Amino acid sequence: MMDTYGLIGFPLKHSFSAMFFTEKFKKENIDAEYLNFEIEDILQIREVILANLHLKGLNVTIPYKEQVIPFLDELSPEAKKIGAVNVIKIDRNPTDKHNSYLKGYNTDYVGFKKSIEPLINSDIHKKALVLGTGGASKAVVQALIDLGIDWKYVSRTAGENKFTYNELTPEIINDYRIIINTSPVGTFPNVNEYPNIPYQYLTRDHLLFDLVYNPAETAFLKKGKAQGATVKNGEEMLHLQAEEAWKIWTA
């Protein structure tokens, strides 16, 4: 039987991971398959692993990047530091394939950092707003810290180190010239949705990064571009984090 890899999350019908890895396996003559495991409850991860004895690795997406942690035997140092996991390596006992050891990693961090770094102008890009507080945002925040950029979350609810959307004044938008959407808002098929920020205050000094990659240009990015801002979607980040995942699975 060929090796199997896959993705857990919910919903998955608009994920590009299966297409990315299926094309990679074909192009590089790798005898493997990549499957989507759409699970409505994180408890179902146990069934996925037990029912697929040739499963060697999983990607993890919304909404399970944090919820999956209690099911793992070990976390890599960066996953522990970030507090979110998007890659799991599955090591099976050779004499009992039902007995497995699961180690969690975070490659979103590497993918995001490598993707945004070339666009940062240290003279003007000193502070960032992170839209959304889910698992993906944690990797983004760690990358910003390591790049020496101050940051604040933007959320619908008030809290420590957070602005609410209603609090975003012209002064805040002028001060925070990197804006990163880590939420799923604007993902296909909801292409007309966008985070509720005051786009009219954006300038050519702003940099907007959207982790969403389907559609290629979200309403968030379109509205930023109309104001002259530099914009980038999450496709390169997806490719970079996927290649990092492959290195982990095959190490």
C-alpha cells in the first residue's frame, strides 16, 4: 500500500492542500496519496488515524490548530512556543500499526515569515494589526515578534493587547501600517465579505497580507489596493508551509 497523507479540518471543500500535494506527487513521481478528512469534531482524529494505517502525516486547518494539541504525544519547540499546530507527523509501531506516536509542528510560522519579509520596509512598517485571534494568528504573531514588529490583535471582543473593530481610528490605521487578515472572512464562496476596518484611511505606505488564497484577490486586498497599499495573498505562504511539512514527514 502507498503512503497516505492528508488534511483535517471543517469545512474542507475549498482547501488547496490536496491539489498541491497531488500535483507534487505526480510531478516528482512519489508513490503516495493525499486525502481530505473533513471532521466535524476533533475527537474524530482518532478514527482517522486508526482507519488509515498507512497515514504518515496530517495537515491541520480551521478550526483545529489549537484543539488538536491534547491529542498529540509531543510538540516541536516552535509549536509549543506558538501554541498552535498545523502539521502532525505519525510514527507507527512496526509490529503494531494501530500503535502510533503523534508529534505536532507549526510550519505556518515559516511560511508566513518567509512570505511577508521581502515586503517589509523597516522605515515605515513598524507596527502590525492582526485581524482574528484563531490558531493561524498565533504563528503570525510569533513571526512578527521575531521580525521586531510591534503588533496588536483586532477582534470583535475587547481584551488585553487588542483593539475592537469599532476602535480603529484614523490615527491607529496611520500608526499600524501592516494589516494581516488571519480570519477566514472573504474565503470562497463568500467573496464579497471583508474585515470591517476603515479602508478609507489606508495609504501607499500600508501593507495588507491576507492568509486567504481562494479567491486569489479577496475583497480585503482589493479595497487595500484601491487605496494604493501593497497587497499579498496567502498562496506563497501555503506552498512554503506545505514544503516544510513534507520535509518533516520524510525526515
